[in-house]
Amino acid sequence: MRALMKRSIFRPIWLLPAIMVFFTGCNVEHPFIKKIAFKDSNSIIIEFAGEPDQDWATDVANYKVYEKRDPDVLLSISQVLLSPDKRAVFIQFDEEINQKEPHVVSLASIHSQGKDLGTALLNVKRLYIGELFSILIGAMLINNFVFTKYLGLCVFFGISKKKNTAVGMGITFTIVMVASAMMSWFLYQFVLKPYGLDFLQVVVFIGMVSLSVQAVDTVLRKVNPALFKAFGVYLVLVIANCIILAVPLTLADNEYSALESLMLALGAGTGFLLALFLMSSARERLELANIPPTYRGLPIAFVTAGLFALAFMGFSGLVIF
Amino acid sequence: MAATKKTNTELVVNGIFMENPIFRLALSMCPAVGLTTSIKNGLLLGSAVLFVQIFSSCTIAAIKNVIHPRIRIPTYTLTIATWVTVIDLILAAYVPAAYEEMGIFVKLIVAFAIITMRLETFACKNTVSASFWDGLGMGIGFMFGMVSIGFVRELLGSGTILGYDVLGFKPLLFFVLPAAGFFCVGIMMALFNYIEVVYNRRKERKQ
């Protein structure tokens, strides 16, 4: 078991930073620009490598800012301020900008010390890792699929009678969820979208789910029979869970990138695991309680789940980054 | 491969009462909790499920002899997915406002356990016409469950029925809260259990 963990899980860890750098990419494509970022709710800061000419830097007409999604709508800039050390400018807008959207800032022919350094097109977006983290926490707690979106209830009530089975199911589900979400993302981005086959989403995604369940089944049986014995029984149940289909549909609707999809899938899986664990703990205790006969079994489980759902409403105000 | 001997009426009544998908089989709970804030939603999603259930039952019953047993589950899933895509596109085209409200649930009909279960236990052993009546009963039973939960929640939560104000005040605002879906389903299940207990007691007394 330990050898297996060493072999398969820990070795590719060095790949992670590489992937992160690859996906975050570099936002700045002009040698004169050092850094660009969102400042407050309604301003963007640009740091230069040298000192730009003051006349050029404070002229509003030199800046054009728009959301990457619709380039036709230019945001109205109220003023541009030069910082005291003259190496940075603040672009201030009339209205608040939606920082969730990536923005594009275009600078018309940059002047510095009398020279024309050409135009620049800059992308500005929020810190990517923060974004990923908030998707993960969002799917796990704030929009927990069981308690705030009410999905996957059949399996949730069926399997949450005992703690052991609940944890087993949660882990199996997370693995299959991640595998199938990544495959669905790939198919959606590179096959369905380019060829205009959006209406086949449901058919393709459910096919992907069955396929990944089968794949995990086969791989687990060969690689680790002990693990298969423990978790194999839950694999069939995974298909009957709405969450496994809801996640690919959500990430197709929101046009998530690969890493964002991974985070959503991971968050949905761990959120389900968390919900199962909480519920099974409560239900084990309920076994000992003196419940009216008509409420025994499912009805009391529903009422308990309602209490959990109320508690989870408290997360709705949680804002990270 | 024992074909059913029940008459058509019995099949329909069986779906609505004896094997009601929501209250008795406790399958497909997600929409019963998430979408029942009003009767209208229940009716729309109920009719979508009715449509999918009937058509996929009939399809499977018609082609049951050519499906190899080992690939029967994927076949069921793909059949359901096809009919769900059909109803999804129809709803998006003709009732866009309500479709927007139901959101992801229409597409998720694919994963509803009730449909697959009926295909597995009924449609693959029976004729097309029997499967049609069984599908009709299950679909109506599901719709009945959705509408009755929606009725309770809409009446108690916002004091209206089908959007018309009947009470003039809002008795328990709590019931339109999303989390109240759980409570409502739980309490109604208990109520059904209670009715069964009373019914059985009376039967015993008569004997």
C-alpha cells in the first residue's frame, strides 16, 4: 500500500508548479510594462519599467479598457493618475468593474522621454491561484451540492446509514468525479464546441461517466485488489448520482478552464464526502434515539438533512479573495 | 421473464399509489426537494419526466430482444439521454421562462433513478403497451408527488395556489426557503406512513 502511494501519487508532484505556471501564463507582453493588476473595486494599476511622459500618461484618450468577453463595450474612464514616483499609473473608472472577468487594457503609442515605444495590449485578471481556491471552497461549502443545490439525494440517503460505507462511497465518488469531469471538459472544449454539437451535451457526458466508472473499475481491480474489494461496490452507485452529471454541465455552461474544472470537480467530490460523513455521524446517533414509529427511517433522515441544510446556509456569506 | 398479468388500470394506479416514486420508493428525491417551491414547477418537471419515462419505456420494450444483457445498463442510459435531449430542446424552445427557472434539473432527468429502475424491472420484460401504461403510471405518480409537495410549500410559504393569492397572508415564510424542502418531504413521508399504519389497523380490526 505504501509503496503504491509512493509510486503513483507523490512522484508527479513536481509537475504541479510547472502546470500552474503554464496555465497562469504571463500577463504582460510589452517590455516597458512591469506589472498590471486590479487595485480597488474601480481602478487598475499599471507599473512601468521607466518613467512615462506625464502628458501621455495622464491623457485618458490613450487608454482603452474592455472586458475580454465583449470587446465592443469600452469602460468609461473617469481619470488617470500618475503615482508620486512617476513610475505607475492608476486608471480610475466611473463604475465598479467586475473583477471576476478578465479585462484587456490597450495603451496607444507609449511615450517615454520623448521616444515612441509602440502600442501595448495587456491582459489583467485576478490572482489565478486565489480564483482556483475560491472555486474549490465554493463547490465544497458555499454551494455544497447536497445541502444547497439538492443534488445526489438518492445515493446520499441510501448510503449514509453507516460511517464506514459513507466514507468509502465519498472517496470513490471523488475519484470518479475528477476523472469524468476532466474527460468531459476535454471532449466539450475540443470536440463538442468546435463542431457546434452543444445539444449532445447530455448524451456525451453521461457516456463519459459510464466510461470512467468502467475505467476506474478495471484499473482498480488490476492495480490494487484490496482497495477494489473495499470500494468496488460503490462504483455502480456513482452513475445514479446527479452530481456526477451536474458538474460537467456546470463547467460547460461557465466555460471553465482545465484547472478550474479540476477544482470544481474536486470541490464537488469532497463536498459530497463531507456531507455523507456529517449525515452518517448524525444517523448513527439517531439509531439510539427514541423516534416516533412513523418517522423512523427516511422521514427523520430528511428532517435531519433539513437541519444540516439550514446550517449550511450560514456559509452563503463566506467570501474568499 | 415473467410478463405482468395486471390490467392497464392496475398498472397506472400502482404507479400513483402503491409504488409512488417519491413517497413509497423514495427515488428521484433531488427535484422533489429542490424544485417544489411552487406547483407550476412541479407540473412542468413532472410532465417532462412523464414524457421521458413513457418514451424510454416503450423504446426499451420494443428493442428488448436485441439488447445483449451485458450492455443493457449503458443502453438504458443512452436511450434516456436521447429522450431527455429531446424534451430539453422542446422546453427551451417553447417555455423559455420556465426552462430558465428549472435550470439544470431538466438535463439531470438522465440521472433519475426511477426511470432506469422501471426500465430494468419492468420494460425489459414486458410488451410495449404494458410498458406504456406502467410508464404513464410512474410518470403521473411522480407528478402527483411533485405537485402535492409544491402545493403544501406554496400554500404555507407564500399563501398562493398556482400564483393566485388565496390566503391573503403568508402563514409560514419558512417553507419557501430552499432548506425547507427537506422538512416538507420528511413530514409528508411520515404522514403517508401514518396513513398506512391507521389503514392497516382498521383492516385488522375488521378481521
